[in-house]
Amino acid sequence: MRHRRRAGLWAAAAAVVLVFLVALEYAARRYGLPGPITAQAREVIFPPKSGGILYAGLALTMVVLTWRQRAVALGAAIGVDLVFWGVRWAAGIEVSDGHPFGNGALWAILGVAVLAVTRRTGGERVLLLKGVGLALLLVAGRKTGDTWLLITSRTRPTVLDQYVAAADHVLGDPSWLVGRIVTASGPVGYNILDFVYGQLPVAAVVVALYQLRHVAARRLFPGHHLVRTFLVIGLVGPAFYMLFPVVGPLFAYGSGTAHWESVALWSPDMEPTAQWALGDLWPGTPPPHGAPQPMPFDEFTPRNCMPSLHTAWATAIYVHTRKSPPLLRHAGTFWLIATLAATLGFGFHYGVDLLAGVVFTLTIEAALRTYDRGWDRSGLRLAGFGAAVFTALLLSYRYLPVQMADHRWAAGPLLVLATVSVILAYVRTVARWERDAAPGAGAGDSGRAGVGAAVTGGPLPG
């Protein structure tokens, strides 16, 4: 009975994702641009936008394959890419917009899907299709994000940056502070943070591969893993961009001239895109904190700040690496710290965006783990508390920014304490779950296991 119910939920989730993709495709075509489905279909033949993402997707698919099948899949992917490269070279086709590799990875993923449908049955077919589904959802998530950002810029002509900047004043305008530090750090600091910021999906795949490393042997996926959290964050998060459109300090409070000139020597391909900014204030001059109001903005800068999904994803990586080997655990910590520094130091986010991103991730983690436990009361309370705090944060940013800025020494600690309260509630609740799941453990052992599992999203296989 439970198996049928879970199968029905998976079918319903697949239907929702399909409807969502079709709706985005339709919306994108209304603006004369290809949607996520068209963009993905083109990469079967044309140079992909990100070959690395396609090969990361192939790596996720290969967790369900045997070592021999993995070698065949990887060899086929490289072979197809070499053929495509040879044809383009012979035809004199230059790859100016995209990567020269990646098509082969997509072909290999689709090949596994064909194998599952035509040559496998029962649970083996389902397992292979789950591996293919993870890969395609990862890739589709990238395409969906691009389309969604386009929609936010076209449908939200005004942005709420003045409100967020006023609220951010209670935290000491951290984007301005970190922005000056990053600019002063020169090319070394900038390039390290730029690499971390841009390779977040690859870091997530590395963690996911560790969590799913036993799937091929056991022919079974673990109950909870990072990919699920990543996909839900990417599906739900952009909806708040429509409700709370914000472009970020670099664009709203500066032409970017000083910043872009300082990094042009080591990043010449980047150009300032800020339009209709209030002035060239970031990162040198703190923004004014008068009466905020919605401000008009251009039709191409994404409204993708509230909440900070880069922070949300980096938090998820941190959470899911707490019981990993030391190298992976330290890498997860570094990735979170560097991502926070990059989001602020590049002027892409305000400090209050980061607080909302942390609460958003822990709320989703709580909901996913509660679903695995059969919707028990403690999990529902945790998810409800996280949702309430997240809602309160956004409402305070929108309707109480001036009052908070006028009483910053009280409002600032309250915002931080609200975020910390969700973190503590998550750790304590999941620790209790782990103690209940291991009734034979001693008090000291169960306590350590509980706290460790509280920040991993659950025990990992093996």
C-alpha cells in the first residue's frame, strides 16, 4: 500500500514538473525566445551552453550502472563528442556561443533511457529511469532557471531594492563592506570566489555522488540525498522572485564602473550591465536610508535576489557533508563561506537575502525529511516554524525596513536570532529523530550520532 502511494506521488510530481516546463516554454515563446524544452532539445545537436553540467548529469546517471556499463557510457559520450568536434572542424563551424563538448554526455544519458525502456523490466527499469531522471532534471533545472530569470525581468518593471537596502542597514550594509574587501583583494581573491560561485552545481554533484555511491550495488536509492533538496530549491525558490523582485546592490546602487574597472585586467570578458541605478554608490558609499519606494528598472537584469538561492544551495551542500570524510566535510564548509563572501562581495546580494536563503533551505530540508517520516508532528512543526520565520523575514523587509533601520541595534540582532532559532530547531529536531531511530545506542553515542545526522539530511548509506 505504501509502495503504491509513493508511486502515485512520484507520478504526480512528474506531472507537475512537466506542466511547469510546458508553461515556461509557452511564456518564453511569448517573448520571442526558446524555452527550457527547446533549449535542451537543441543540445542534442548544437553546442551546449554548459558541457560541464551535461557531464555532471551523466555522472549522476552512472550511479545506477555497473562499472562495465559506466565505462561504456563514458566511452560513448567521449566518442560522440569527438565525432561532433571532427564534423564541426571539417565544416569550419566555430563554436562561439556554447561549449565544444557535452553533446556526447546527453546522448549517453538518452541511451540509458532507451536501454531501460527496451531491454529492462520491473525494478531494474525503474532504477535506470530514476538515474536518467536525476540527470535530466539537473540539466533542465539550468534551462528552467534561465527562462525564469528572463520572465522576472520582463514581467516585473519595478524592483524593491530600496526596501531591502534599508532593511540591510540593520546588519551594517555587509555587501558594501565585503565588496570593498573583495575589490582590494585583487585578482587572486576575485578569481577564487568567482570559481566557487560559478561551479556550485559541480560541487553539488560531487557530494551527491558520494551519497549515492552504493546505489549500483544495492539497486536502491537512499531515502534522502542532496539532489532532492537541490531540485526543490530550484523549483520553489524562483517563485519568490516574482513576489519580491530585487536586482542587487551592484545593479541598483552603482553603475559598476569602479568595480568592473578594478577587475577588468583579469576578467576582460565581463561587462557592466546595471541600468537605471540610483547612483554609483556600491561598494564605496553606503546607500541612503530614507523613505524607500519601488523603482523602475531595465527589462533584462534578473530580479533574482530574494531569497539568495546560491546561499540556499551552498547551505544544502554544507548540511549534506557533515558526516562525510574530512576532506569533503571541510570542502563543504569552505564552499559555504566562499559562496557567502562571493554573493556579498560581487554585489549580487544584500545581507538579508542570505538570512532568508538559510531559513529557506532548512525549511525545505525539514519538509523533505518529514515526508520520509510519514508527516509526523515534530517534522510538521519544524517545517511550519521555518515557513513562518521565512514569511516574517520577507514581510519585515517589505513593510518595516524604515522602522528597523531606525532601531538597528534592536532589529539587527532580532533578524539574526530569528535565523539562528530555525537552525537550532532543525538541529534539535533531527537529533531527536536520530536518537529514536537508534534505540539501542548508548546515551553518549546516540547524542553524537543525532547531532551529526542533524546536519547531514540523514544517515548516509554505508
